[in-house]
Amino acid sequence: MIDKLPPQSIESEEAILGGIMLDPEAINRVNDDLIPQAFYISAHKDIYQAALRLHCSGKPTDLLLVTNWLADHDLLARIGGRNKLATLVDRTVSAVNIDAIAALVMEKYLRRQLISVGNEIVQLGYETETELPTILDQAEQKVFQVSNQGLCSNTEHNSTINIAAYQELESGRPIYPTGLNELDKLMVGFEGGTLTIIGGRPSVGKSQIALFLALQMILLHKLPVIIFSLEMTKKQLEYRLWSLISVTPQYKDFNLIPLLSDRMRKHRAGFEPLANWEFDSIAQIVGITSELPLYINDNRGVTVSGIASSCRQVQARVGKLGLVVVDYLQMMADPEFQNLIPPLSSQEKLQLEANLQEFGCIDPLVVWLGTGILLDGHNRYEICTRLQIPYKTVEIEITDRAAAVCWIANHQLGRRNITPETASYLRGKRYIHLRGNREDNLKQNLPNGKNFLSVENDLEQDLSKGKNPIKVDVAKSLAQQYKVSDRTIRNDAQFTEALDTLATAFGEEIKHLLLTRNTRLTKKDILLLAKVVQEEGKQLAQKLLDKKLNKCDIVQQIKSKQPVPNPHFVGELCQIIGKGDPELKKFSGCWCIIIEVNTYSCAVQTYRMDFPAVKLENLEPVYTPNEPTATKNCDRIRRLTDEIYKDFEPTHAAVMEVLGRLADPGSLTSKQERILAFLENEYNL
């Protein structure tokens, strides 16, 4: 690893915060483009977050209100107190350049993100059990996520837009004619960044006109073209291209013989063999097409992200792309929807493949009407496209992506081959969607007349009785349907939101890992990790995730009697898990400090007593952003407990019991700090 400090600019961060508290209008100029995670110093992140909260509430972001907000949320001591805020304001002359300074801070943040992603990609390179194309796709997605974070706000004042429009008009930015005069009269031509859809009934020549327009872009404007053919193979498309070139006016000097793609099919079938003079013409055409900057992808399982990835790769090789043709938008797999589908085991997949080969694809694949996005049948679709097995589709009308997720979740919950974690995640998805949009969802109906949500008709009946849809108990209705408690449904929603947060931070593969039980992380671990991502940022969360995954692997190896290294170290802050150990049960949930590391156990020190040999499965590392402060506070609590138990004052002992079970001794609230200081004074410590 490179022994350098990560890119950062502390002075710029201080200038932004000082400017926000000095000038009440300054935050309007940066809040759209500057995110809290961009601040390198965690205290600066907290201060900026406080200013954003005040701004969202319509309140000024001056020094007094920011100070009060931080104090009310027990964050004032953590950021360095009132003196820290006053110093930030004193050092700032004005906020006149705050836009440029914010851009600099975001640039440093993106560079840190790029370093982090680079380290993740290095780790991916060592995962030899994962297929290389999957690794490459994950690596590309990670870099793409960083580049997306750098996108600025797209909202501009009209004065800026009309200047840009005039400059474009003056510079003569090209629009590319199609070469079809009647069509160009209607649409002028192709303009960069626009979407053009060719519509028509089956077998009227949509693919042929798309191929013609692609060829025109190459011949008339000398620009590369990429074609994604989800229906025809590369060779089938190539035969059509040969036929088209044989009658293209630009090649009339070659004296080519007009060819029909059906003529070549008949030759291949042995009905009408091609003559030598026809082969001569084809040879000329092959020479012509070899020089064309045309790229074809016939992967029928391509996703939207896969199309974007291929376009980026081609553009990196040849420069600007003239046209991207997708033929056709009947069927595409969406990564988010696909991740809701429980993966098949290798044995299940082989069985499904055998059934499809023997009996065909009996049940139709379900597609979102008007989008071509697959909602159900992902595994069958992958096998059918690979083995060229015919399949049927049925389209259903869905209002938006959230409703599509809800439909998939409900559909998958009716199946047996899902893990409890997946069931919890899917129930949470349904609850979140219903909670946010109750009445509209109740009015959605499938073509067969069944209610789209199908929640035992409870919600619909409540609405028909005149009840306010906002007051309808969604959790209760879902609980009745899935035979669980209301509380379970609400906990499912928290679990779902936490898992989605982790997927956003670390990629969809972490969600797949957790839902398929390929790791022993608990729901409590997942909720904690999501909280760390939101409050402390991705880098600290990654460290905690690595610790927890490492611990799970070690516990499994111990159970299988395999020798493993002890992951703990002297001075580490942990939490005691009393499960399976009667002696530790009373101290379950207490923090402890590692004082000795053995092969399969650790000696630890709690607030009341020491334990010479605690097993690894009974220790849980504690995340804290302030490790030195946490260690110091643990020592204070332990020394004070020793004094209190000498004479045993019950009230004081009860207080120490609470302090001995703190989730994070490094972040005492103001009240806890005052109580601890008071007792230390009482016992002359």
C-alpha cells in the first residue's frame, strides 16, 4: 500500500463551514452539490449536517443556531465545543468563493473514493472462486459509481441555459440527417443525446430500417455505431447487412449483384446453391464490411447496465459513438429486480435446464408493459436464450419501479425456495411501498382481475368503509397475510432499508451474500453497519464489515476444528456475548478490553471483573470512531466501580451497571459525562 495521507483539504472544509455560518445565503450555493460524506474530518461532517438540517427546516445557519442544534443532539462536545465553531467563523473572511471551494472538497472526496474502490478491486482480483466476467463487471460498476457521484446538480437558471443554447446555435453543433428525405423533413435528423424509437407491427421491417439508419450514420457521417441485437444472432444480422450493402448507392461503382438475405438462407439449407459469380460479389461485400466501424452484440441476456458498459468500452477504443441501436426492447433483465429473485443452487439449475429441454418453456415469462423489463422468469429466460428454447411472454401494467418491486416481492414470497432473510427483505419491500402509497396501490389490478397487492383484501375493505387511507394499518394487513406479527413486519422494513443502504455503499453483491446465508452476519449486525454508513461514511463501515466477516469465518473454522489465527489484539474494545456460557451470561452486553490474546480465547477486563479465557464466539468487536476516548472512559468506569464496590453503595452501583453496558464508551452523552464526573469527585478520583 502507498504510505501517504488520503487526498484532503482541511482548510477548505473549514472555509466552507465558516462561510455557511457567516453568510446565511451561502448554503444555497453548495447544498445541492456538496454531500456530508465529502468532509474528511468527522467533526466537520457533523457541523455541515447540522447546517443542512437547519436549512431544510427553513432556519438560518448562523453560529448560534448551529451551536444549539449540535448541543440538542449531544454532538457539541464531539465536534470540539463552542470554541471550535467560533474559530471557524473567526478564520473566515467571506463566502464569496464558496462554490469553488466546495468543488475542491468534492474533488478530494472523489479521489478518496477512487482509492477505496481501487483497494476493493484489488481484493476482487484475489477472489478466484468467482468467474472473471463477474469480477470485471463488478469492478467497472464500482468505478462507474464513483464517476456518478461527481455529477453536479442539473438545475440551472434560464439565463445560463439560453446562453448555452445560443452558443450551440452559433457554433453549428451538428444534427445528423438520416439520408431519407421524407423522414428528414419530419424529424430533421439525429441529434446527440436523443432517444428515437421505431414502432410498427411484427414483420414490417423495423430491424431492417434500424440497420439502414446505422449504415447511413457510418457512410454519411463517418461515425462508429454499436448494435445490440436481442432477437437475431450476429451472423443473421451480418447476412442482412450484406444484402443492404449490395443495393446501397454509395457502392454502385463496385458493380455488386443485389442479394437477398433469404437467398443466402436457401443456400445454407441446400435448396438453391449460390453461383460462383454470387460468391464473387459476396467476397467484395465482405471486404467492404470489414472496414466499417460497426460493432454488434447479440447477447440476449444483456442488461441495461451491460449495454452502458459495452458502449463505454467501445467509446474508449474508437472515440465518439454516432449511434447506439437496441433491437429490440421486448425483454431485458434489470439488475435491481434480478437481485430480488432467490438464486438457484447448481443442482436446481441443472434440473430446471433438463425440464426446459424436455418439455419446453410452458409458463410465460412476465414482462413490465411498455418497458420490456423482465419481472418473473429470470432463470428460465437465461436458460432459454442460451439454449435457444422458444418461450412466450405476458405483459402486465405496472405504475412505477416501486410498484414493480412490490409485485416481484409478493410473487416471490409465495414460493418455497427462499431463505428467512430473503422473506424478511421481500416483506419489508412490500411494507415500504404500501406505507408510502397506500391508496394508489389498492387501485392497481392485474389483467385477470385479481387485486394487484392481494393483501387479503383488508386494505381495500377498509377504504370501502370510508376509512382514511393514511390511517389504514398496513403492517397489520401484511402480518395477517404472512402469518407473522405487526412488529415483525416493521422490523422487516428496517432490515430492508439497512440492506439497501449497504447495497448502495458496497454493491449489490453484499446483498446477495447476506440474503443467501453465505455469511453468518445477524440482522443486528446489518442494522449497525447501515447506521455506520449513514453517520460515519463508507470507509469506517468497510473496516467494521471486514472485522465482522472475518470473525464469522473464524467461528465457523473453530466449530470445524480447523486451526485459525486469533483476530483480536490487546487493547481492543469488544462486547461480551453470554450465549452458551453460564459464567458470562450475567455480563452479556457489557463492554470489555482485551488484555491477553491466546490461541482460541482472550483474557478480558470488564467494568467489574476480569475473565481469563473468553472464547472467540463470545466476543464481538465494538465499533467506535473515538477509540482513545473509549479506552480512557473504560478505565475511568472500572476504577470508579472498584471504589464503589468497596463499601457497596446500591444507587451508585446501579449507575455503574448502566455505564458498564454502554454500546459505545467513546461517545458519552453530556448527562453521562456529568454523572461520571460527579461520582469521580465523590470518591476523590
